Amino acid sequence: MEQLGLRMCESWHTAYGPYPLRLQGFTADDSDAMAQILNSRDFKELEERLQEYVINYQRRVVLRKKTFQF
């Protein structure tokens, strides 16, 4: 992901409750860079490979705030 231009900014593990077991957060320099990365062939190939190992995969893009966001 870093080679594509995304930086990991957070990683969460849920030990109990009906929430996603793992949650990874990545940031890009700006929304144009994020769109370019998400539409790249390399990202799509990585995402397809990931789905071989996970269930209920979801991807969400949100604007980054300067405060805590969940």
C-alpha cells in the first residue's frame, strides 16, 4: 500500500462485540491522489488478492478530519 502512495494511520482489533474484527486506516495526500490510487490496476489486484483471505470485506473512503473519527 505504501508503494502505491497510501500510508497506514491506524489499525484496530475488536476483541468483543458485533463489530469488524480488524480495521485498517490509510491516508493519501489528497482526494485526487486517493481516487487515482483506488482506480489503479495495482490497487485492484491487491484488493482481489486480499479477498482470497477475508470475508465480509468492505472499503470506505472518508474525508480526513483533524480530530478523532471512527
